[in-house]
Amino acid sequence: MKTVTKKDLVDRIAERTGNKRVVVKKIVQQFLDEIVAELGEGNRLEFRDFGVFEIRSRAARLAQNPKTMEKVYVPSKRTVKFKIGRLMKQRLFGDTNGATGAIERKQAASAEQ
């Protein structure tokens, strides 16, 4: 597994689209800034078939320091949750039970008629 940076993505997109690297970098950065701004306002971002980003609140809780076994209070906080979309799920995991199975069954039923 390797780490892909924003620079790597910008270079790849610039090469594939024929656009200048500087232009692609501005567009990618603006896109990321917009995502952060929307999440900062508490909005939910849905990219069809890719996934959904949303802010979730985590309740305060009592945890335990594993070294000292001392009880520690962890305050509530907001965090970003990402739920994977259908096409990404199919591409990454070869999902055959969920949406894909339903689509295949529909197509098979249509073909039989």
C-alpha cells in the first residue's frame, strides 16, 4: 500500500485532462475548501454513488488509560462520518449481495419476459 498525496492526484488529473497543473491544483483545492466549509456549517454532502460526508456528535464518555488503568473523562466532540456509496462499494469490495444483486435479479427477470 502506498500513500497518494494531493500533488500526485493533481499531477495525474493534469496529465489526463491536458490542463495546466496550476489550474488543476486551484480547482482541487477549491473543491476541498468547499467540502470543509459545508461540513463546518453542519451540512451533509452527498456525492451519488461515491458516498456521503456528514458531521456526527460523539457523546461524552468515561474511558480508561490502558497504561495506568486510570479513569479519564472524554468530552463530547463533533466528528466527520463517511458512508461509502454504491459504486465505490462495488468497485472496492465486489459487493454481490447488496444493490448489485438486486440489479442483476431485475435484469434477469426482464430478460426472461
